[in-house]
Amino acid sequence: MCKDQVDSISFFSSLPEDITFKIASLLQDRDLCALGSCSKFWRQLCFSDSIWHSLVTNRWPLLHSSLSPYVKTWRRLYFERHIELGIRAGSVERFMKACSRNESLEVGDYLQAFETINGAMFGYEDIQRFLFKPQMNVLLNLVGVHYCIAILGIRGDDLVDVLRTCQISNRHVCVKWWKLGRWVYGYRGRDELLFRWVSLGDLATEEDGSVLGVLRRGTIHEVLRVQISAVGHKSIPWSYQVTQRLE
Amino acid sequence: MASSSSNLISLKTSDGTVFKVERALAKTMKTVQAIIEEADANIYMIPIHNVFSHHMDMIIDYYKLSVAGKSKEFSVEKLDNDELKDFLLAVHYLNMEDLFEVLTQAVADRLEKKSVGYVRKYFGIENDFTPEEYAAIRKKNDWAFKGDDIEPEEDEEKQEE
């Protein structure tokens, strides 16, 4: 759409200040920086600290209350926290990659990755920006989905919509777990291998939360081992086999 | 036609058209409401400057949708930037909270994920930075553009001087 510029008055210069401020306050960080790079007037408006204050409180409502009153601009704080979370996500990604064998991850490592995200107190927007990228390993997406459901309490259609927007809702994982064979008439039975093949979207809407329950509990009681794989991995390493033996 | 005895308020736009609107709609216009309350006698006709009849049409559309619980269906997509700006100014003058939120959000949405060059051109913002100043700003804000599909400078060369 070509704009006829009859006079040189720009779209914004004839808007009263309260309107222009309001519009700037509705922008996300990226668009605010873009607008602030347009001209001196816009730089001054878009990088004013009060606008960044509301960006901080919107994205990290809990952070606000835990701040000590030392001198730092809200803009600086937003920038530093954003970068820090990005670095944290990057290190989790590298960790998971290093621990994976043949696209599969043991639950102990998975839970450690989960705890790293949890410990940094990622917010919903942070998860979307840093963990829900389609070009990342699906196991990292999985950590994000699990975190949203278990920690942020976001599930169901809301979460599925976001997964679709991020183009990851159809990515699949396979969760396998080995249960200790039961004792029957003095004999220990074979260990059971159970598995579930689910999409991230399915996980978000799962009624009983059984798959996430398996992940959350890890190896405990009768569960000997839990392994999560990116789907596509065909062979199931059966390295844990206990044969029958007499008591 | 005395406005206080009926439920309709007469509003006259700057292009001379008279709209008879429900009192409830007039109440959403704080400016109009103030005029009504301040008047000692009944007002027959309230002039609304800066508001044209096509603005009133859209305001009435929005009102009808929001009364039916369908305010999300209201769209200003068909308006170009100047039309949107004029409408925003009209709504701002009338001091209509909800519609003001909708329109400012519409402007913000038009800016979403656009390159700097695009924003400048689209909204007619003149670049008054020296190349050095501009380079410094871009470097400082580079972090915000990481992970973009569109390069922030994509439309820079199309920008008019």
C-alpha cells in the first residue's frame, strides 16, 4: 500500500503526546527498539525508563517485587534479564545435547535440565521465546511444555494454541520406561517395557497427565529406568533385562 | 425534540450530519457526557468537532458489536494509516476508553515485527540521525532483533531521503 504524502507531516507528529506514549507502551521489546531507531524524537520516547518499567513488570511480575532499590535503569534490567535467560536456555540446550545418546535422553538428565529452567524462574513469555523454537531439539520443547503445565499451571487449549503458533504442537516424543518384574509364586517376572508416543499438543491436553507423571517421578520404586527420545529413533536399546531367578 | 425526555441524544458531526444515538452510547463518550451534565437546560443538539460522519458510523458499529458481546469482531483493517490516525484522534477527542484501547492496539499491531526502514516509511518518520548515530543505536539494540526472521534493515534501501 503506497502512502500519498501530500505534506511532510508524519503520521505520528500530529498525534498528541499521550497517544504516542500509549502506542509505544503497547509495543514489545523488539518493536519498541525498532521504533526507537527511527528518529531522535522516537529514541527519546521509546527508551524512556517508564516504558521499560512496564515491560519488566509485564514480563516478570514476580521479579519486580524482589528487587532491591539499587540504581539501575529498567531498560538495563530488562536487557540483562532477557540476555541471562537466553544464556541459561542455551546452556540447557547444550547440556541436553551432550547427555543424549542416539537422540535419547535419560530421565535423570532430563530432570536436571528441567530444574535449571525452574531455578531461573522462567516466565511464560520466556519459555515461548527461548524453548519453543521449531529449530531446536524437540526434547528442549518438551522441557518447556512440561514446565508450563507443572510450574506455570498453563495447560489445555491455551497451551495448544501457543504450541501451534510456535509450530511445534505436532512434534513427537517417545517416553519409555522399564518397570521391575513382579514377584509371582516366588519368581521374579520379566521387566516390563512401557512406552508412549505423544505429540507436544497431546501432552498439553492430556487429561490424566500420566506421561508427565512418569517424567516427574523418574526412576523410583518399581521404575528402573525412563528414557525420552525424539521420535524417529527406531531401535529400542534393551540393555536392562532381568531373567527369572529363584528366591 | 428534547433529549432528556427520550433515550436518544443528538450529535452533530463536523460535516453537518446529525446522529441520534442511544443515551448508553453517548455515555461511553466522556466528552459528550460532560457537556450534557454541565448544561443547565436540556441540550437539543451536541456538536462534536473533529468527528466526521464516517467516524460515527464506525463508532456505532463498535457499540453494537460490544453490546452483543462481539467486540472482538470489530476490525479497522480496511483503514489506511491516515484514516486510522484520524479515527484515533476522533475517539481520543470523545474520550472513549474502550475504543481508544482498541485503536491504539491496532496501531501497535501494524508496527509488529516490522523493520526500522519499514516503520519509518509506513508512518512517515524522518530519519534525523547521522550514520554514526544510527549505527550506534542499532548496535545497542541488536539484542532485541536476535531470532528475527526478517533482518531489521531489510527495507532500508527503499527508504526515501
